Amino acid sequence: MSSHAIAHSNETRRRLLAAASEEFARHGFASARIRPIVDAAGVNLAAVNYYFGGKEGLYRATLQYLAAQMHAPSQKAPGGRKPEERLQRRIFAILERFIGAARPSPLGRILAYEAMAPTGSLESLLEDTMRPELDRIQAILRDIVGDSVDNAQLTHASLGILGQCVLYLYARPAIERISPALGHGDDTCRFLAAQITEFSLGGVERLKRASEVAK
């Protein structure tokens, strides 16, 4: 295949994945239709079978596409080498992908559909999206607390921090109505990252002290 043909193929796949992201986000897997996807992508119906083997293959590829976007390195996250600073940077990076854009994340809406009507892709979706973030947060917390806190407690603490971020992914429409001034974009992400970090560090410090006393 020539370089031109490869570039054309890659562009077709990209357009299909971008269009599928919006269709699956609006309707979920079960109610999504292929015709609006191919129309938005500017290709014919046969392209979905050719590139993805059908609707299910397109859905799996779309989830992988969105997960890869979610974990792309952020160029705007605040710097710092201390673990507390790295935690704030990690939280900012998560929030940036959830509420950094003017429109809600397609991934967030798809996750909401998966929560209500799970498909066979739910487990891999969670592994591709939430598990890597959870592992990163837990590694940073381990640097903060040392060996004083056991792994189970640290996992729950990490889930608590991730849960504060995920709230803005799942509940963005409701939050915008409750707090219209909150908005979106970099300033909002920095404000929320600082707030979540401050609350979380307070809780982690109490957890560390309690563990040290128990020992």
C-alpha cells in the first residue's frame, strides 16, 4: 500500500472514530445507529465493516481511541517534583480531560451509559481508563505516606481522590446548573485541582497519623 493510501486509510478511520464517539455518547451502544456515523464521517456504510468488522468492532475501537486521548500527556499541568505537587498535577490532568473543553467529554457520556446498561466492553473500558489513573494516584500517595499505610487503605484513598474527579465527568450538566459560575477550561481545572488536592492531602495525613498510632 502506498504512503498516500495509508494516509487516506488512517484519515478515514479517524473520521469514523470521531463521528462514532459522538453517536455512542448521545445514544449509548444499543441505540446508536451506523448511518449517522458514516454520514458524519463522509464515508459509505461498507467502511465500518471494512475497517472495524461491524458495529461492535467500531465501538471497541472508539473506546480505545477515547482512552488513548484521556491518557495523552498534558502540556498545561502545573509543575513540581514533590509528591504533593505531582498529585495536584495528576488531578489537573484528569480534570483537564473531563471539563477542560466547552463540551462534555464523549467518554464521560459513554461511561454513564455503560453504568446504566453495561456491555461486554465495560471491563476493558474501566481497565483502559480508570485503572491507569488509579495506579498513578496510588503510586504518588505511597511516596507521600511511605510504608505507614497498608495497600488496602491506600487503594481506597486513591479511589476517593479519583472519585472527586470523576464527579465532574459524570455530573457535569447538573454541576453547571448548581454552580453556573464554575465554568470550564484551564482556570477551572486549576482551581478544582488545587481544592481536591488540599482536601485529599488533609485526609491522607489523618490516615497516615492513624496508621502510625495503631502500630
